Amino acid sequence: MTPFPKPEDLQAAMALQRSLAERVLLEGSLQGVQRIAALDASHKRGKPLVAVAVLYHLEKGPMAVGLGVVPEEALFPYIPGFLSFREAPAYLQAIHALGDPPEALLVDGQGIAHPRGLGIASHLGVHLDLPSIGVAKSLLHGRLEAPLPQEAGSAVRLLSPEGRPLGYAYRSRQGVKPLFISPGHRVGLEEALAFVKGLPTRFRLPEPLRLAHLEAGKALRRLDP
């Protein structure tokens, strides 16, 4: 497993983000991909951070669960815009624990919809050289091009302050809060949205990410019964 660099301070972290952002590829399709790793993490103050990777086969459903744990004292500080340095080491453990490698990553977090163009989906995608998509529950960077309709399946473009496309705000179910879809690495903007739209979705989150969210919660509760 390739070590994940831990910068000494914020200046070094920003420099690394900008350098890695130059390696992000915003083209490609996930057509033909079957095995994805859906990633989510959970943390409670005073406890280790736990990360879960659910290996999900698009035809067969969930196949395996990998777990990663990083002690709180080893975590990078909690600073918005730098969460990949905090969470990625645990995610890499979880992905490695799957045994069977995924063909793509679906990450609870940002792709390129990030102030320096390198959210955690992009960071992990570049680090592992895997196609990746960020599916965030809140907006970190950018603005909606237009109001998002309430109907299920509605999507509007997410734009940078300069007007550059970053992804989409997407309403997965009627009337629920939107998700923010942005490509991470080796996938195009429209292709990222189309892939997420094609995933089974019974609730707000696509099913692979919903399962990862539930597993992360269970793992955290096991640490804090």
C-alpha cells in the first residue's frame, strides 16, 4: 500500500493539493465498471477515526466491507478544505482490507468542487490512479447555475466563482436535500452525473454510499459502546 503523505503544516498541504490537482483528469467513462468501492468515514472526539469501504458489484450488490482505523492523536487537524489529509489514511486501509481491488471509487465528499480543485475523491483517485466520483451532502465550493427543481432526478450545473463547471447539484428523490456530484479523477463531468443517476437509490444517498454510511456508524459504535 503506497504511503499517504502527511504534510507538516497548512502551507505544505496547500502546495501538495495544488500540485496534485494538476494531475486530475476530467475525462473518461465508467461504462463497463462493475466493482466500485463506496467510502464513508465517522469520528467522535476522543475516539479513533473509522473509515469503511463497501465493495459493491453493480449487478450482485454488496460483496465485502473493509475497515480502516486511525487513532485520534495521529489525525491531521479538522480543517474544512483539508479533510483528505485527515480521512484518506483510514480510507486507504479500508480499501486495502477489501482484498479484491475496486475498479472505481465513490466517495462521501468532494471531487473537483473544492477551492484548490482537490477534494478527497480527487485526492484518492490521483493517489491510487483510479476513476473516482465525489458525492457530497453539502456544498463546499461553487454556486448553482439555476434553482434546482424539487423533482427526483433534477440536476443543475455547479459552477466555480469564475463560471467554470465543477459538477452538478442533484436531487436523488422528490423533495429531499440535494447531493453535490463532482468528478474526482479519470471521469468526465457528465459521465460522473450519469453514473450516480444510474445507481440504485431508495433514499437520498445512492445505495452503495448509504451502506457505507451505515457500516461506518456501526464501526464507530463498536469503538464506543
